[in-house]
Amino acid sequence: MADQQGRELVEVAKEAGAELVCENSLKAALDRDWDQQIEKDEALTLILNVLRAVET
């Protein structure tokens, strides 16, 4: 999307509230205890919310 608009990814991500996608590692950026199912579920919810924000 950023390429299509001729803009930087970071700029578009910040505007959409999706800075999370700019990190080198999504898993590290989420900073969760991946052995805990509840934390995995929370991370998935956060990722889906970010995707919805970008889609909007």
C-alpha cells in the first residue's frame, strides 16, 4: 500500500495505527509469553485489530 501511494511504510503504518508491522520481528514486538495460550490469543487479537485498522 505504501508503495502504491509513493510513501514510506513507517509513515503509512503510523497513520493507520499499525506501527507494529514496522518492527523487525512481529513476534518480538508483541512481547508475549508464547507458552501461555491466553497470551497467544491476545496477540492474535491485536494483530487482527491492526489489520482491520490498515484495511479501513
